[in-house]
Amino acid sequence: MSNTRMAILMDASLCVACYACRIACQNHNGLPADQKYLSFDFHEKGVFPNTEFHLARKSCMHCGDAPCAAICPPGVLHVNEQGFVNYIDDTDAGCIGCRACIAACPYDVPEIRDGKMYKCTGCEDLVSEGQTPACVDTCIANALSYGPMDEMIAAANERLSQIRDKYPEANLYGDTQQDGLGLLTILRTNPGDFGLA
């Protein structure tokens, strides 16, 4: 792995849930309409009429300490040069459908389709050519950024200082969890609201 670990930063305070990121991901990866690498979790907080809706992205978190990669019997899952958890999609040396990754994932992300695991790859094909992941490239609300992890963490902390008056529970999720996540998330509310440890 290179010395510069990369990360996607998702700012839930800017996201408008337009689903452009998901559609771009599906298009780039040639996924059918009923298969997706990313979705959203929504959480309603408060008592009517003073309610707020919060969201978080649900996709591979690209753990620095990736239990799925550590447990994968055929060694299909691995951490790539950018620090993202990727997999070999090959008929000869590919997934055997054992579901060990599903059992090991602390975020309940991998799924099985046609006997094989699938999940977000961090668009390894694009980033290895100096481009940004498809989801980041298409975000109309500028809620997604991509760059070196330390820069993404710094940008997140700066953003948190701007929104904490409005969202006192706002926080950065992913800078310390699982030895750092390749998907960092600015949440407007407590991570526990989304089942995040």
C-alpha cells in the first residue's frame, strides 16, 4: 500500500438524498436496477412538530483494519494501494460464496448475489488512473469529497466547527473506528442513531 491513504468524505449536512451518487455507481459498475453498492439510512429525531430527518450513507466503510479481508478463505478481499478494501472478481480465483465476510463485517455491508459477494470497491479502476470515484464525481450538492485521508479529516473538522451551533451533536465518524475508515462521514447526529458503534 502507498504511504498516502485515500478517503471519501461524505458530509451528511450537505447531502440532499438525490441518489445521483447511487445511480452513478450503478452505471459505472454496470449494476442492474435492483443491485446497489450504496444506499442511505434515515433517522427521524424529535417530537412532532419539531422533528428532524438525518441520514447516513450505507456502503463499504473500507476499514483500515478490515475483518472481512482478514477472514476471506480464498484471499479474494484485500486492501488496495489507495487503502480501500477491494476484491478479485475472477471466475478462477474469485469469491466462493462462503459468507465469511458477511459474518465478519461490523457494518453489515457485503451481500451475496448469484453465489458471489459484492460491495463498493472505491472505484479502484478510476482512482488508479488519477480520477475520483464515480459517486464523488457526480455529487450535485458537493457533499462528497475525495483525497488523502489526513486532508479529508482536516476538512471534516473545519466543517464541524461551522455547523456545531446548528447541530450540537455533529461529529466525524470514521477517523478512529477500525483503524480509520476509507469512508469518513460528517453526521449531524449521534452515530448510534444509525447503529454505528
